Amino acid sequence: MNEPLGYGIVILTDRKRNRHMLTLKPGGRFSSQYGYIEHDTLAQTPSGAIVKTIGKEQPYRVFGVTYRDYVMHIKRQAQIIYPKDTAAILMWGDVAPHQNILESGVGQGALSIAVLRALAGTGKLTSYEIRKDFADMSKKFIYSYLGYEPTNYNIELRDIYQGIDGVFDRVLLDLPEPWQVVPHLKNGLVNGGLMVSYIPTVLQVKSMVDCLRECGYFDEIETFEQILRPWKVDGLSVRPDTWIYNHSAFIVTARKTTICEED
Ligand SMILES: C[S@@+](CC[C@H](N)C(=O)[O-])C[C@H]1O[C@@H](n2cnc3c(N)ncnc32)[C@H](O)[C@@H]1O
């Protein structure tokens, strides 16, 4: 129960609730205005414990990193899908172990991590990314979180609008023009398979939904947005937070049907 954290990624929180994410390495050191803590000390500490800095004896709470901590703390070079939306994508997309999943684009790789976790070492995730710099960056981001290179993951440097190879159980899209992928899903998504598209603006949503309806091989087309409203609960002050992150993107889901002869 009180097992030490070991060398890995942790979150340190000070009294003012400032959060620091760090990767523990033998001989490493965390330093702040309040003094320093040796990584070796943190690695030997159980998750949830308090550790004091050497020098000023200031307390820090240390926890093992969560998925949300990790993707929200990283210095972003591409826009990520936020955890609240990732949760919906995994559930509405019915992502589960043993599936063969296609994802595009990859960006930072935040969704890729969530899908790999859901697959739990089974099935396969193939990701198409058009930019080499993002493909390289996302690999580092994904492997660093997992702590290993998963054998059920493959990232391909290519333009998904030009076509896809294979037949997938699920297709997850985070692209400027997802409707350009729809023609490739006629043969690239299994019958009954789900397509989930993460789309920032209403005009893009309209183009995507029109395309899904007109192609004739999708049904159960749904569009929604996920609104998260944090509350402040502090003594007698119990009310919605005054700050709210208002809009991230819409989520469009659709289910592949059998194809009529005349299609
Ligand atoms: C917003 S980012 C994806 C973020 C990612 N879902 C995450 O959670 O971190 C969009 C990505 O799509 C890639 N992209 C854009 N057009 C593409 C295309 N035609 N084929 C493949 N990737 C594409 C971009 O280079 C970018 O990396």
C-alpha cells in the first residue's frame, strides 16, 4: 500500500497549489525558490505523501502522474484533445481491447495515449500524420508517458486525404477537413464500425455531417459537445466556478452500414 513511487513521472504540488511535473532520474534534483529535493528521495516516497525541501523545509505533496496531469502539463506544440473530450471519444467510439484502430492526425499524441491505454496491449493502433516534426514529437511524448515503445502501435507519415490501407474497427479523426476521409471509409471501416471526428467549428460540422449523410453508407450520425462546468466548494461558497473553459470542439459520430449494390 505504501509502495515507493520509483523512477517515473510525478506531480509535485506546493502549498499554493502550484503543480510541477517531473521525470525522476537517479541522481536528479528538483529545485525551486523553496529549496531542493533529490529525485532519489521522491522515488522512495509513496504516492500521496509529503516531502520537505532541503534548505527551507517547505512541504510538497507528491503523486504519481495521471493521464490528465500529463497531457495538460506538457509544453504543447500542437493543439491537443482535452481529457474531457477524449473520455467522450473513447466511450462514444466504443473503443475497447482487441480492436484495429486508425487515428489521424496525431499532433502531440494525446489521443494516441488514451487509445493505447484502452487497448491495454491488445489490438492495434495505426496513426497517420502528415508532418514529420509532429510524428517525431508525438512518439517521444507517447513513449515517455508509457515508459516503453508499444508493439501494437504504428505511426505512418502520410496524408490521410489520399487514402487509407487496411480495414479498421474504429476510425478517430482530428483533422481540418475530415470529410475528405469519408470516401476512404467505404472500404476502410468494417460494417458496424464507428467513426468519431473531433471538429472545432460549426461550418466544419455541417460539411462533415452532410458528407456522411450523402455518401449513403453511414447511419446513426450524431453531433454533440461536451460541456464541463467546474464548481467551487469552499465553506459556504458553493457555486459554479467563475472561470469556465467554454468551447473546445464538437464531436461527430457515425456508424458504418452495409453498402447497397447501387452505391
Ligand atoms: C489538432 S492536431 C491533432 C491533435 C491530437 N488529436 C492530440 O490529441 O494530440 C491535428 C493534426 O493533424 C495533422 N494533419 C492535418 N492534415 C492531415 C492529413 N491530411 N493527413 C494526416 N495528418 C494531418 C496535423 O499535422 C496535426 O498534427
